[in-house]
Amino acid sequence: MAQLVTVAQTGLVAVVTIANPPVNASTQAVRVQLLSTLRQLEQGSDIRAVVIRCAGRTFMAGADITEFDLPELPEPHPNEIHAYLDSMSKPVVAAMHGTTLGAGLELALSCHYRVADAGARFGLPEVKLGVIPGAGGTQRLPRLVGLLTAVQMISGGEMVPASQALESGLIDAVFEDDLAGSALQYALELAGTETGPRVLSHRTFSADEAQRIFAKQHLEQLPPPDRGGHARRHAVEATIQAGQLPFQEALEEERRRFLLCRDTDESKALRHAFFAERAAARIPNMPANASLRPIQSVGIIGAGTMGTGIAMSFANAGLPVILQDLSEETLTRAGGLIRSTYETAVKKQRMSAAEADRRIALIHTTNDDLQLAGCDLIIEAVFEDFDIKKAIFRRLGEIARPGAILASNTSSLDVNVLASCSGRAADVLGMHFFSPAHIMRLLEVVRCDTTAPDVLATIMQLAKRINKVAAVSGVCFGFIGNRMLEGYLRETEFLLMEGATPSFIDQALEGWGMAMGPCRMIDMAGVDVAAKVVLEQRKAGRLPDDDSYRIVVQRLYERGRFGQKAGHGYYRYEGRQPVEDESALEIFREQGEQYGVRQRRDITAQEVVERCLYPLIAEGYRILEEGIAYRAGDIDVVWLHGYGFPSYRGGPMFYARSVGEHTIAAAMERFASARGNRYGYWDIPESLAKALIA
């Protein structure tokens, strides 16, 4: 067995080091060695204090999630180790750096003292996997920081920085540098005094009335159990029990709730999403030691909202950016947006004024494209006009330095054509950011037929550097996300012409779990943008040659109803509040009458969900059949991080398997029979049709 836990002694202090790369996860092997080590140290007469630390870039950042599916954790259980720590006569100090999460924080809470470096972060994120802390987190944390803080941390699953952890009492000290030396000195001082262990499980705990009221209100505000709130509710209830039950009894109740949550559809979906996100970063058949091109500077062409957001994404990661646009007015507006965005972050205490100034200084604006010539990566981010984009790539082929990577932020256009225009096709790919680009985490990386392997590998690695979740797509209309979105929006428009209102459609899909319904989504993104995509794709022959297809968005566009920014689109807007608009409803009725679409009164929320989602899912199966996506999980990653698909449903492909492929295929057959299938709207992909035969 590999040596995962080692000990070094300095005077009266033993320093225990856990080394289980990459994140020092709690596995059975780690637990076996750690418990054995602690027992030996407790018996050593020349040891007066113990420090537990981890090697590498982080303290223990969680448990081995693959153990979740086991009927019982292999011994020793974390609670056995924590109980042994409780019983130790020598004070134990947890010295934490990087991220201390889940099982790592539960281990630290079982230690008697906790110190950290200034960059450390802490959290109990189990609810994001559909479970609750299962090794004392809900019981020790409130005894240390109080019920209010514990409920917020455990039910939200978010990390807190060292400064906040110190203020709340979660940790005892923060060291600016030399954590190892400072923690050792801290333990030496403990060893030289009569100060003994401080055991959280021995603390009596009872919340005051205000905290109990807060916890109850917090519980009432959580989503219902079948809408992503199952684990969060159990997390709050278990935390409240810290003040109601004896420690050991509450610990057993915590474990019971953990197991109850683990076996739910919510947890299975969230765990699928967790693993899918990590798998999406891996390119099949790419050597692990593939060489990467250095990216030390970035150029962006187009200083509109999208280009400006992309610039901030790179500045946030410390990379210098040259933002180029021919319009001085556009550059001035971009500079103002960049400054106001960072000033707002300072006001909300999300960063220091010095950090904001540093990021602003990384972004330089110019109207001279020759200033991009030395950049390692150049991203084209102008509006969706194919002729303009082709001209830009011809120009980049002339001015960019040899070996520079050239990327397009197009959301749907043929990147193979742009690669050909550049004259250096191996260096070209798509980088489809989502708006607002400095906030949205998804990055669709579009591999051209000619993209060099090292270019693809470099951009996937760069995505991590700028804190994006990346998924690879091949070249096709709309790539993964927007291609699947087409059927979703098509059925939305037919439903509107049949008599469903925008609010009914949006409420049906939001009630099912989508973050935003399709009508509100298009109004926010821009009706004009959506209509131009339809017109462009029809011109390219990629959409049915039928005047009724996606006619609603075109009519709204023709009448100047560009969405929220114009004050009206599918809705009328009072500020940012959408209001049902009779003028828009009349447009939908007119189009229905003109194209012979029958008005109905029997449309149900279930029909809306099935008619909008099932074509979307079917397109996902076609994408897999064509090899556009490497894996079904990659498709789920795109929809979870870019389109507001509910995480507790795991993504469209996972949902298809959970609801049953046979169910979806049979429903599509039913809709084809009831509504007709003139343009193959309800054709069932071959891989999905097999479910009807099986």
C-alpha cells in the first residue's frame, strides 16, 4: 500500500502529513493510515501536540465520491477517526491551505484547534451532490459558529474565505505566509502550556430564539423536495437537531439522513453532473503529456458587450488583454462598462479597490488591429455577420504571429469556413462564450476539422485558468447548445400560435425546473438577435423553407419589439418586470390564423414541457450519433452551465435515461400523429428509436 500518511517530529510536536494527490481526498486507504498514525502518536510519551496538514496545493478537499454508492463506507468510518480525535489527550491542530471542503472540514472540526493561511477557503458543499454532511459536519459546525452561520454554510454549500472563517470563529488563527512553520510554532506554544484539547462534541449547544426563528424561516424558503430542495431541507433539519438531541444520537440521525438523501434521484443527477463536468475536460485519445502552446497575452476583436465580457474573463485570471474595435465610441463605452463593473464589485466587497485597479489596468483598448499581432490568442467577437467574420479571419491570417491561436466567438456559424479563410486552419477553433461572458461559466470549444491537437488541448487547459467549464463540440449549425435549442424554440412558437401565452409557457417550464422560460430568455438575449439567427440560417438552407417556421420571432422583430432592452418583446416590460401584453398576444393570434394553426384551450403545462423538451433531447441523440459531442455527459454540461437546465435533473441526456427513453420516443410518436410531421419535426433519432423496439 502506498504511503499516504507520514509523520515528522520537531521537539514535542508531531507533524502528520496526508499526501493523496490531487486533492488529498478522504479514501479508505487514507483513513486506515491516519487512524493508525494517531493511535501511535497518542501512545508516544515524547509527543505533547500534533499538527495535521496536507501536501500539495490544498488541504483535504472532500471525500472519494465513488464510495457514495457503497452500501456502507469501508472501515474505518470517518466518525471513528473523529471520535478518536475527540478522545486524544494531546491537542491536535489542523493546518489548512487551499480548499478545505466536505470530509476535509469535518476532519478539521474534529481537531482541537484550526489555523490556516490567508488564501484558504472552507465549505461543506455536500448539498451540491444531493446529500448532507455525513461525518459530523451538521453537529460540530453549529457548536463552533452558531446555528445561523452553520445553517447558511451547510444549506448553501458555498465556500467562505479565511477572513470570514476567522471572524465567525471557524478557525483560530490566520497566517499570511509560512503556514507550516507558523502552525508548528502554534502547536509548540500549546505544548508548553497546560492548555489541552478543546472537543466540540463535548460542548453543550442551544440556539437562542432569534436563531431558531431564522432557521425555521430559512427552511420555509427552500425549494420543495422535488424541485432541488430535498438535501437542503434535510441539511437544515439535521443542523437544527444539534441543539435538540444528545451529540451521539444526533450524529446517528445525521447519518440516517445522509443515506436517505444519497438514494434520491436528485443526488444521482447531481453526482452525474459532478463527474460529467470533470469528464468534459478530457479529450479522448489526447496524450496526458501533450505539449501546450503558451498563452501569456490575449487579443479580442469587437468591443461590444460580448467582447468586453470576454476581456474581463481574462483580466480576472491575470492575463493582459488588448481589446480592439474600429469605433472609438464603442471602445469608450467598453472602457466605461469595464470600470463600472469592477467598481460595483468593490462596493459589494467582492474585491479590493487595489485588485479592481489591477484588473482594469490589464485591459488596453485600441482601434489598430496591428497591436494584436504579438498576442498568443486572438478571439473574434463581432456580431453574427458571416461576411464580416470571414474578412476578419483573412486579416488575422496576415497579421497574427506564427503559432498564435485564432478563435471565433460565433454561436452558430461554420467555423471550418473561418479556419479556411485564415490560411492557417490548424490554428483555428471556436470559443463560444455565453453572456454575460465574465459571469457565465460555460465555454463551448468548437473543434474544426483541421484544428491541431495541441491547439484544442491548450484552450481546454486555458478554460480552467479563466474559471470556465469547457465542453468540446464539433462543427455544425448551433454546435451543441444552440442546435438543441432550435426545437425548443420552434415548439414554443407553435404553442403561442395555438393559444398558449408567454407567461403560461414560461411558468410551465420554470415550474419544471428551467431557470428561465423561453419567452423571457429571448426577450433578455434580444429578439433582434434571435430573429437574425433565424434569417441567417434560412438563407444558408439550414432551416425548413416554410414561411410559418419561427415566424413569431420574425414578426416581433419587424415591429421593433426587440425584447427587454426595447421595453417590449414577447412581453411588455415595467422596468425589468415582464407583463403579459395584449399587443403581443394579438400578433401570435394573427400568425396562427394566417398559417392555419388551430387555437386550443386544452393546452396543459405537461404538454408544454414535453413538446419543448423532447425535441431538444432528440437532437442531443443525433449529436451523439454524428460524433459532434464526445459523450452524453458533455451535452449535459453544456445545458447545465449555459442554458439553465436544472442541475437536480442532471442534464437533458441524463433526464432522458431517468424518465425513460421509451417514454420520450412514444411521446414523440404521439405528437407526430396528432400534429403532423411534414418537416420531420418529430422524427425519432435511430439511437432513441431502439427504445421503442426493446
